[in-house]
Amino acid sequence: MPTAHEIVAEWRRRKSSHRWCPNERTEKQQIFADVTAREALFGGAAGGGKSDELLRSALDYVDRPGYAALLLRRTNPELTAPGGLISRAHEWLSGTAARWNGKTNQYTFPSGAVLQFGHIQHLKDIYIYQGAEYQFIGFDELTQFLERMWTYLGSRLRRLEGVDVPLRMRGATNPGGIGHKWVYDRFVNPKTCGDRVFIPSLLEDNPHLDQQAYEESLAELDPITYQQLRLGKWVQDTTGLVYNYSSANDVDALPREDGWIYVLSIDLGASESKPTTAFCVLAFHRHEEAVYCLESYKKAGMIPSTIAEHIKALQLNYGGLERIVMDTGALGKGYQGEFQQRYGLPVEAAEKTNKLGYRKLLNGDLARKRLLLIDSANSDLIEELETLPWNELGTDNEKGFDNHCSDALLYGWRAARHYLATDEPPAPEPGTSEHLAMEQRAIKKRRLEQIKKEDHPWQMKRRRRRR
């Protein structure tokens, strides 16, 4: 329990901080302000006073020397737009003792404390803040960001020994957007949120807004977006994402039946430290409509010899690959020749024409559940499918986002022939010559499989030559 002295000190601090904000906190905003957890999220429905409270929370300790706060939006236009964080801060702070610096996008207060505004449009932009030190970091519209952006900025949350200021990471957002799933899992889902705090807020919780007029505007939205913005429901959509993947495309395992045909696809990357060379194994069947992504992953620092050994290991593991397709642009052309001539691997150039059109066709297979993923073996791929956004023109994915596994998936999916699947013919009647021939084929196949298990591939070849 806080002492009487601590309670009085906190009351005075809050009273002093009110001079930077023209409005009193609403009940929900005050609940959010009282959260002591390191990470907390405020929001849900639109109009709940999220951005106002994010700005006000950042201002709470500007009377403390050495205090530094950072407020972020995904892009600079969102930051500077009318009604955005910077214009709102100007409305509150113009005419006060706080001083604005347009070159650095920050306010400096008489105590020496600073409030900085920034954006992280691309993943590489996180390194703009490398070496920086803040006691408060706030993300407005958090579901527009990637989880790695949040976690990296969290490493900038520091203070000097003895500084009496809490360390706070705060987000404000509505459901939906490219970060919907990770934000839900990190803050809202009681099974995965840990000690992080989510404070929901609805339009009715904000008396400062013209609720009737805003309600009329929200009524024009499509059903999913209305549930997200008006009701604050955490329903997923794929708006703005390249791929229409959902958990409905996940399965536990490949169906147990004979006759599966395997395809390996590879997207090359040159990074020595970051996983950029992607491998994707797919399976299709002449009597199954769906193609299955059995496994996919990325590796760093791979050279032709290590890639070749990896391909051979996959060939052995799956008992043969019908096709091996690889992106042969840039480095890939030389790699392909070396794989074929030096290692005897039948690597083909991946089909890359009309990428936009085939992405749309792949989305059709996702929607019809004709593309299924073994969820336990495709974590890298699933992360890309859940976060890869379109660019502003909708012609390609936004630059700066990982797409190695998803590109490998696209190459392999195009190489698979599941679209030629036909219904399996009825089994022949017992006692017929057709039934006898089928049993003989099954016996021969079982024998070959037994040989595979007992012998190495080179021993099998020698045995065939003897025959």
C-alpha cells in the first residue's frame, strides 16, 4: 500500500500534468492511466478516446528532468495528418512553455523533458532508434505494426539508476489490420497475454465526442469492419494483406494414403546473418483437390554446396521429389547450373510470370481450402502470410517485409498439379482379373518400400542392374 506521502505526491503530479491537456480523463482513460504493468493496450472500438489518452499518458511525467517519451505511427503522413498525434499535440501545447522543434519532431519542456514523434514504416526503420533511451513509448494504431517493431522498441525502454519514473510501453488500437493476430495474442487472449493489460473502450466511454454523428459515419461500414470499429470485436479480416490465409487452412497432418507426389521450391537469399533462403515442400495427389504444404522454413548463410546437401537430404526424406523449382533471378542462374552439372540435381527455374495474377489464384485456393498447411511445420511461412501487406498500388507486396517463404510457396504451388485431380475410380470387384492385378501391384510396391528402408539408394541401383 502507498504511504500518505506517496499518495499526496502522486495527486500533485497528476494535477500538475493537467496543465498540458485541456480535457479531464474519462473513467476508462483513468483506468488505463493507473495501470502499472510495463505493457498495456487501450482501445477496441473507434471513438473511445485512445489517441487522446496515449498523448496524455506520454505527458504525465514531462515535469521530471531527464524524462523522454516517444509516440509512433506507422507512416509520417499519418503522424502529421489533421487530427493526428502531432496536430493534436500542437492544439494542446501551443501557448504553453513547451517548445516545438520541427526538425526533430519533438517538444522540449521547461524541466528538460522531451516528447518525440516518429514513425516506423519499414522493418529496417526500427534501427533509427538504436541507442535511444525512453521511459515511455506509445504506438498509435498498434495493429498496423509488426510484432518485431514493438519488441525491438521495447529494448529502448530504459532509465538511469535512481530516476523515479515508471517504464511504460503503451499501445492504442482498433481490431483489424496486419498486426491483428499478434496484438490479440499479446494483449487480449487470456491464454497468451501473461501479465500484460488490455483496457477496452467503446464509443459510449468517450463523452467528449459527438456520438450520434460518429455512429452515423460508422453505420456505413461493411459488417466485419463495423464489428471491429463500433463494437470493438476482435474478428480477423485480411484487408490490406497479400494472402487470404486463415487458421481454417491449417491441418495436423497429411492424409494417410498412397500416391502422394512431392515438390520442393526454393527462394534464394544472400544474407549471412538473417534467414533468407527459404525451402518449401508441397504434396499433391492425382485424386485429391487440395495441395498440402508439408514444411517450410528459412536459413541464413547458405552457399551452393550447403543448399545442394539440403536438397539431397529432402529427396531422401520424401523418397524422391517430382520437381525441384527455384528462383533463378540474380544469383539463382549460376546456382541452377552448378546444381545441375556438379551435383546432378534436376533444379528447374521457378515460373515467375504474372506474379500478381497467380497470387490471386492462390488466394482462391486458400479460400476454397484447396491449399492446406501442416501448422506445426510452417511457422515462418504462416508469420509471413499473416503480416505481408500490399503496397499502396496493390500491385506487389510492400517493400521491407519478409516474403521468402511465401514466394517459395507460390513457386511450389504453381509447380504442383493438384488442379488436374480426378475422382478415384471404384475399386475392382474381388475375383476379377483387375482385382488380381491391383493386388500384385500392391505387393510389389510394399516390397520396394521395404527395400528402401533396408538399403541405401546406391545399393538399390546395384541390385536393379543385377536383375
